[in-house]
Amino acid sequence: MNITLSNGKTIPVEMHRARIVQKITLPPVARRLQAIEEGGYNTFLLRNRDVFLDMLTDSGTNAMSDNQLAAMMVADDAYAGSESFYKLAAAVKDVLGFDYTMPVHQGRAAEHLLAKVFVKPGDVVPMNYHFTTTKAHFELAGATVLEIYGPETLNTQSTELFKGNIDLRRFADAIKKYGADKIPFVRMEATTNLVGGQPFSLRNLHQVKELAAQHHIPLVFDGSLISENAYFIKQREEGYADKSISEIIREMASLADIYYCSGRKSTSVRGGMIATNSKDYYDRLRVWLVVYEGFPTYGGMSIKEVDAMAVGLREMTDFSVAGSAPEFIQYFVGRLLENGVPVVTPAGGLACHVDAARFLAHLPQSQYQAGALAAAIYIASGVRSMERGTISMDRDAQGNEVYADLELARLALPRRVFTLSQIEYAVDRLTWLYQHRHLVKGLRFVEEPPVLRFFFGRLEALDNWGAELAKAFESDFGPHC
Ligand SMILES: *Cc1c(COP(=O)(O)O)cnc(C)c1O
């Protein structure tokens, strides 16, 4: 919860006690240099033991609550008909309002099933913005992803509060251009991940739904980060300040024909699901659910996680839970702005996004600014961030580089995991790095997988800049920091 201090400053205060903790270590800079070289300058390939603050992702890394852990202890392990499933289905009904719930092993499995059932070669899938796994699944099914965001979405220095909105005129144009029969559904992603965790407004969601319904186009809602989006609606959208997170979530979900999510985000577990009120959709999806995931009462998830997800769904409607990551991110972004470090504004959900295109403006995009920045942040701090830029795009069919709209180094803040002093540490080292940014040069692939190359690709530092950066760091802070 944000608390205003007597000096007028606002700080986020943790609304929980840390009863179980995990020890971490800060490897010295020489080891960090060695580790990033062993990992091919790809932060995905670092071993966690070499990481001080793991801000790679919020996926599956939120701190679970005592009630979630307790629920796991009483899970009903059964292949079919588990009570745990019925608890999940009841939570989905209460929190989101859907009659049919299908657990899947994680969010991308839901995308796989949706692609399998609804997407045909030649189709066009409009959405506010793609997510990596979404794009991969829909394109593998032969469709084209069409991003129809508004004019401010890609502006990293914006004051627009709802950069996750769909541009209605572009949506109408797409329907006219391709025809509704080529559009299997329109997809709205809550707290739009790849453009900086930016929310959409409920007003926009209502308008998208209305236009889609006029053309009999179903609305597919990616609710992986729905509670953060609901928090932003409460904070930012006119008419919602007095509504509860629960009411806002309910209103959002009521507009979805099909809802799916990665349970690894807002619900703080490892799993995912699809939910709907349409018996027809349910029947069509269920056929493939058993083929690819598992029996519909566990869907490839551990039953323990099914129980924890039921609790997590209810807990994400708590204001202090929904706001815990956004408030820390707002603080993090605000402190970096004070120090002149280029970050994405407004602060979003899930992560603090550093704008690598401005941070490393001396590098061309072909040298992977975001990847170079993520590696440099690790060398300078032991903080692991994620590249969200051109490395996260795959080459086109002709082998040409596809440049990302944005070059971002994403510092995720999983819920309830980090403390304010750890954020201050990251702010300090990022500021130091910004002052020494001229030492950071580009990267070049030495091993490049064809699909989702950001996971396993190995790169090298041009002109061995990693060693230069480590040397400058050591001369300022000594060998043990
Ligand atoms: C994480 C995420 C996914 C994919 O979910 P996984 O559980 O990682 O497979 C899909 N959409 C959004 C918005 C996400 O954040």
C-alpha cells in the first residue's frame, strides 16, 4: 500500500510479513563477468546461483501466501474428479463469472488450444499487442497477428494512462479490410506485457466488445495480469475509484467470450486455464485438452497448484495484493527518472522497463541494444533482467532480421519478493551504468535458434566490452562488490 510520509514523499509499504525467506548471495564482479560469458551474454542462460536479484520475470516467481501453501497441503490428488478442481471452478465462477473452467499446464498451452480450435491458415488475429508465445502459436497455425494499438503505445516517454487500449478505428478498418470471417477472434491482453506492462481501460474494453459483437467476432481475453490491470483502472479511470478490485475484475471478465491466463502471474502459481460461458466453445476445446494437457480436472497441472490457484484467484482481488507489484514498480521507475535513467512511462505492471534505445543510443538496433543492456546490468549489479527487444523477435522466412518496436531491458518485480533496499541497490547500480554507458557496445549471435531464439541464443560482446565494463566497475567499487 502506498503510504505518504510526513515529508510528503510516498513509499510503497509491504502489506505482509516475510515468514519464509531464501538466502541469496552477491557474486563479485569478476564472477559476474565470467558467468555472463559462460551464458553467451544471454541472461536466460545464467544459473540462478550466480544471480543476486532475479528480476528476469514475474512468471511463477511471485511469493505465495500462507493460505496458498496451506491449500497445497490438503490437495485432493486424483486423476479424475479431484475436489481441488471443483474448488478452482468455484473460484473461477465467483471471481470471474465463468461456468466452464479448463486447467492447462501454463498460459502458452491455452494459446496452443485456442490456436488449434479457432485459428486457420490465412486468418488474421487483431490484438492490442502480441505476447511472444501468443504470436508463436497463432503464426504456427498459419495466421497473421495484427497489432492495432493506439498512437501513444510505442512512445516510451508518454503520459497516456491506457497504452494497452485498442485503437477502435484500426479495428474497424481491419474488419473491413479482411472481413469478419477471416478474424477468428480479437484478443485483449491485460497489463500488456511487451509494451511495458501497460493497462487498457474498461471503457476501451466495452467499445472493443461492442464492435466485435456487431460482427460476431468473439473477444478472447488474456487475463494473465488481470488484477494489475484492475488496480490501474481503479487508480486511473474515471468512475472506478470507488469500485473494488473484485467488482472491476468481474466487469472486465463479463466482456470476454473466452478467458485464458497464465496462472504464473496474477494468481502466483504454476499453471494456467481457459474459462468460458459457452458450452460450445468448452466442448470444442475439451477434445484437445485431453490430447495435449491432461484430463479436464487437472489439465497438466499439479493438483497442488490447482488448489493454490483457487486461492490465488480469490486473493488477487485484494487491493493490497493487486497493487503490490505496481506500487513497487512505480517507486522504482520514479527513482530512476529522478536520476535521469531512461525508463518507460507511465510505470506499468509486472516490471520496470528501461528504455535501451535511449540508454544505449550510441548503438545501432542491429547490435541488440536491449540484449546488451540486460547483460551490462548483470555485470554491474548481479541483477538479472530480461531482453525485450529485437532478440525477442525471430527472423522472417527469408532470414531477415525483424526489428522490435521497442528495445527494453525488463526488470520484473515479482509480487512480495523484493524489499525497498534491494530496489534502491538496483537504482544505484543502474544509475552508475548509465553514467558509464559509453563502455557498453553491441552483441553478435554466435548460436541462433530459429524459433524463440531469445531463450537459448548465445551471443558475444563486440570488442570484448564486458571485460572493460567490469574493470571500470571494479575500479569504482573494489573487487568484492
Ligand atoms: C506469461 C504470459 C503468457 C504465457 O504464459 P506461460 O505461463 O508463460 O506459458 C501469455 N500471455 C501473457 C500476457 C503472459 O504474461
